[in-house]
Amino acid sequence: MKVKLKLADFARDLGLSIVCCEDVEYIEVNTSDLNRPGLQMAGFFEYFAVNRIQLFGMVEMTYLQNLDPELKRERLEKYFASRVPCVLIGRNLTPPPEMVEAAKKYNTPILMSGLTTTKLSHKTTVYLDKVLAPSISRHAGLMDVYGVGILLMGDSGVGKSETALELVKRGHRLVADDVVEIIKLSDNQLIGQSPEVIRHMMEIRGLGIIDVRTLYGIGAVLVEKSIELAVNLELGDPMNVDRLGLTNQYITLLGVKIPLITIPVRPGRNLAIIIEVAAMNYRLRSMGHITAEQLDSKLLEIIAPGSLSKGGQ
């Protein structure tokens, strides 16, 4: 998937300074992999990954500086004629004039960083992984409860925002209300965040829009959180609720299975406390402690053949 990145935003997010061609508005990328163009500077252009962002470090820049001026100009001309997305330079190394000249000719941005080449490579790859990751939006809320990312789902008006507000009041942190942008970072990891325009805001029926960060402080909000558990709030007394906890239910988002529990919503129920317990129980289950299975094992031991006769002796 090819994505257009605004050059100014790309430079700001990665702490880069633009050396040339700052008038370029967008760069196009379709992979988070970077290319170290040492072989291209040596004249080998077979299998050249022209679609990748290019990264020059100390080795590449030192090799360039030692090239004959005419050969250097020839190599850089061929290199930039390939139309690479942009060039990154680590360690604040100054690009030779021939490089800047060729970059301007083909309108290819050059950006510079004070980071070492390895750190710049890692930072850029992580950033591109997130930008290029598949994503969807869901009508839901997202909370950090005892370190567990809980996706609050349910029909409109069921009480998701009120429950989230009660959780914030009890010391937990809001990530998103009403709309959650879900990003797939890996085969088994989903990250949720709020759209920037409504970040840290919440709609409470009867009050309108409130700013949770302003009311409760910076410690009451998070920008993003891994989604580990989904909680579906359902009015009435749903027939599909597992009363013992022996049956595992899941919801699939972007191909990733997330554990799902359904909590009935009825007058008088304190949903915030129930969700707190759900978060703690999820952590226990993750460590292999499943209360329902332990109870089931105890009951099976009691009713096992011979156990009743032993108890009667």
C-alpha cells in the first residue's frame, strides 16, 4: 500500500531538518524498509530498491567524499535519476555539493538528523511501520484499566461514556471515547487511539462535550494503548452470557482475535467496578489462573467414583 506523507510532518515527527527541496509537499512510500545505498555509490545499480527511503551514514558519506569529482557527479546523477522518495543523512553529516545539486535537479528532499545511523534507522522504521499499518475505525471507547487496554463496545446510549467517566474518576485513563482508530502493528498486536480532533474529549448526555484532560489532569488520559480485551455492554439480560466463565468468546479486528466478554446493563449495576474486576481477571487468566476451571476441577474430584463412599466412611 502506497501512502503519501506530508514532508513537513515527516520531518517534524522524526526531528529532521530539511537540507534541500523543502518546497516538496509530499513523499510517497510503500514500505518501512530503508535502503543503505553503499552499493549504488560504488556503481552497482542492479536490484536497487528505489521505492525505499534512502539512508546515508558515515560509511556512505566517507566513500562519496573520496570519489573522483567527475565520478561522484556521475554516480549521484544516476542515483537521483531513479526517483527515490527522499534521502536521510545521519550524524548531521554535511552532504557534498554534488549531492545537493542532483537532489535539486530531480526535486528529491534531503533531510538531516543528529542521531547515529543505527538509531535513525530504527526510529524511522518504527514510524513507518505505524504509518503504513492497516487501520479501521470503530464506534467504541478505549480505556486503560490496571494496565489492560479495554475496548468498550455497545449500542449508542447504552452507557459507554458514563462508564468510562466513572473509570476515570476511579483513577484509570481514557484513550478514546465514541470513536477508536485501530491500527494493526503486527500479526497479534492492535493499537487504539482517538482521532486527533476529539482527543481527550468525551460526550456525556445531558452535559455535552467535556475535556477530560483539563478536568482530571494529564494523568487521566493516554494517547494510545494496546487493545487486549473487548467488553460489550448489552441492555437487559442477554441469553448468550457465560455465567461461569468456562467459554471463551472472541472478536476479530483486522484479523487479530481479541477476548470478548458481554456485561448485561441493568439499573443499579456498577459497571465501572465490574470492568475493573474484568481487567484484573484478564491478567490472572493471562498468568494461567482460571478460577472457573479450578472450581470445575474441584467439583469433578468431589463427584468422582469412590469419592462419595470415602466421604461416608
